[in-house]
Amino acid sequence: MPAYGMQLPIQSQSTMYAEPWEAAATVDDLADIARTADRAGFDYIASCDHVAIPRRLADAMSTVWYDPVATLSFLAGITTRVRLMSHVAVVGLRHPLVTAKQYATLDHLSGGRLILGVGAGHVREEFDAVGADFAGRGGVLDETVDALRAALGPEEYPEFAGERFAFSGLGQRPRPAQDRVPIWVGGSSPAAVRRAAVRGDGWLPQGDPRDRLPAQIAKVRALREAAGVEEPIVIGAIAEPLYVGEASWGVGRRTVAGKPDEIAESLRAYAAMGVDQIQVRFRSRSRTELTDQIAAFAADVAPHLDE
């Protein structure tokens, strides 16, 4: 059965996916949703990463983007088993040792529940503001992933020497609780697919429709084999919006809604493609409706995913 996780609402409020009720939502709402996902057996909850949004993009993206390390650390303290994922951290905005310090501490505090999702980023002004290389962000991300492998490994004094970053003789504790922090690479461009295949422990596609996924998955596996990487890779997918049950309101044309077994049948198609984890999102008009949807999915849909 594929694992299932969710991007948290409230912590990022792009108009592409935020529900109207999220604009007035509180920290208590966010906490309750995270606890519900934890109790319901979700594999992970995820938080996005943007430092600052320029005015030209604010109408579409909004300026509401919680810091993922602060958010996931807070949620680590009020949950017990659900994993905590950055989806995705734009690690090119920061030196790898800064990123390693933040996320190693998060993994330590959470008892080893971190999944470090990384991506290249797309907002030029963000990079310019912090003095990061926007034009070369792909190469920066490749090297940053390699540097993070060293910095998040078991050594108190990690060593790395690359074209852009180099460090040795610098100790960082606490170390991560996990022996190997999983790094999942986000994106569906050719460069992102290659990066995931060669460097990642997982792949987080971005916007691939169902009919494109099988070819993309085959490409990831072929590139990984060609690179001689023997470790398995976690293949992800982002499902269409879901609504468990018959909705009495307009949940949207793309939403998969209806009886639990019908939703499960729809999601099983992802497993048939070779998907290991499905990120789900639920349509809702309030926190209560969302937590009800999370609980209904876990109780009535998830048991049918492996039939």
C-alpha cells in the first residue's frame, strides 16, 4: 500500500490551492489539523519555504508563507509519530551549514522524523535579496545536496569540498537522530528529474498529470540505474483534490469525490504506476470539515488502497 501524506493548509496560502477559510485561520487550527493527521496515520505533514514574496507575485502567491523549520519544530512538539517534511526547502537561499544546523536540530528534537524535501526555487527577487545565485540555482542545488549529505551525516566535524562550498574542522551538534536523513528532490523539469534520480532518496513531482507520470517514473529509474545508484528511491505523486463522500457544495471539476471505495480505486492507479507515496489534499470550508475529511480518509479510504 502506498503511504499517504499531506501538505498542511494555513502555512502557505497561494491562491492556486488555499481555501477561503484559511485566511482567518489560527495557530490552534493548524495545530489541530496536524494532530488529526498524526492520529489518522498519515505518513507525513509538509510545510513550504519562501523567504519573501515580491509585490508582482503577491496577488497570486500571497505573502503568507510560514518558515518551515519553525513550523515543523512547533508541530514536532505536539505530535508523536507523523513525519515532518519540507516541501520544499529552497536550500539555495542559504549556506549548506546553516541549513544543516536548522534541520539537524529539527530531526534531533523530533526523534528522527524529518524528511528534507528540496527544490531549486523560482522567485528571482528572493535570491537577489539574500545575495544568492538565481541564474545558477540548479548547479547550486546539486552541490548543496551533496554538501548536505556530508553535513547531515554521522560526523561531528563533517568535511566537504566543492566548487561553491567547502568546510572542514567545523563541528555541529546535535547530530540528526536518523543515521541518514532522507532527501527528497522536488520538481518535474528534466534537470529536477535527473537530480532526483542521481542524488535523491525520493522524488516529489510538481504538477505532472497522471498520463505523464509513468514516463517520468521510468525516466527516474533509468537515470538512477545509469548512474549506478543502487539504493531504492521513493517515488511520489500529488493526487487531485479529494472529497470523501457526496459533497453538498461545489468542490470543483477536478476533485475526486464520492464513495470511499471509488476514491480508493482512483488512487490505486498511482500505485500501479510504481508510486510509493501519495500526497493528498482535501476540499473544505472550515477546519472542522477538513479534520473530518482527514479522519474519513484514514478510516474509510486508506484500508482499500492495497486491494
